[in-house]
Amino acid sequence: MKNHLYIFGDSWAYGAELDPGTRRQQNYAGQLGVMLGVDQVRNYSEVASSISHMHLQVRQAMIESVGDDSKKTAIFFLTGQQRFLFFDMDGEFVNLNPSGEYFHRPMQQKYESLFKEINKFYYKKIQSKQADDISLNTNLLAFQTLCKHHNIDDYYISGWQTLNLWPEVDATKIYRQGQSHCAELLGLLSKKGTIRFEIPEKNQYIYPHGSHPNAQGHRLIAQTLYDFIKSKNIDTKI
């Protein structure tokens, strides 16, 4: 039986700022695939994605894998919990971002000014930590249920935020050490616990990038995920 690795997430999982010619090999998806010895890596992540948006990624993966009886392992990269998925008047998705720096596709340029107003209003009047916690946990419960239904071995890692998990969520599938996120893993936390991207030349896992891991940073994430997955599996092969 063949082994396939599915990757869901945002620009970190995609490998933003890596050389386009070698991105698939250098991002943690490609490096983890080699470590696990899988037959194929399928990376469905998209730049500026939200946690809710990964449902669309999962649905696409399931559509493309109809009739595929391979053994499947999935890695979910949990991006900023404040990001919010909604759909424009044409039914196309948009992911709001508290920084105001969100991406939309060329077909959506006609709505750009509207998106900016929606983004501003959402984070000023609607978004809250309580709502983010509910969204995080309900999404995790849904992902874990979907993966169980489709017989997918699922694992999760947070990008740069600690997770306030409900007891119903299976935390054993979520990488948890220290503050339990990649920003800490890559040494991006200041002494006050805030994330610092402003001096990337001092960080071997980011430089010369602005806010995404370099190939070495991706390797550290891949190795961390590999060790985590293997700690949950007695067999030497996925």
C-alpha cells in the first residue's frame, strides 16, 4: 500500500519566500515527506489562509483522492486564530487578517475597497478572543472527525499562538511543548514572550526572509513533526 502525506495550512506550510524552483523540496512538507518515506506529498496549503479555510483544502483533497486506497497522513498548520473566512458576492472566499495585509485573487480586485472596509469593521467591532477560541475548537473537532471518517492519521502544529483547547479535542494529536508553536521553536520569541520578525538577520531559521522560515527553519519544523509523529507510532514506517 502506498503512503501519502497531506499538508494543510497557510504561507508557512506552503513555503512562502523560498526559491520557487526548490520550494516543494525545501518546505517542511517536502522534507517531512522524505523523512517519513512517503510515496507522495500533496500540499494543499494557500498563502494567507485561515484555520476555517482549511476545510476547503480538505474537501479538495478528498475530491481528488476518491478511489485512492493509499495510507494517508495529514499535517494541519494552525495559523493565526484571528483570521476569518468569508465569501464575496460571487461566492469566492476571502480570508480577513488583523494586520490588514490579506491576499485576494485578481478576479476579486473589483471588491478590494469593500474588503478593506469589511476587514477594518470586523477587527474593530466583531472579533474577540472568546469567538476565536470557539472557532479554533469547533474547527479542530471537525477536522479530527473528518480525518477519522476518512481513515486519515492527523497531526497538528500551531504557527505562533498557544492553544486554549477544550477537553473534547484530542490533544494527543497536537504538538505541545513549551508554548507549543513554531515561533517558539524557531527562536522568534522575545524575553517578554512577543514574536519578533524585525531583526531576521539574527535568526538562522528566518534570515534572509522577512516573516517566513528559510530552508533550515523548515527542516527544524519537519524534524519536530517527524519526532512527534514517530512518538505516536510504534512502527518504523508510517
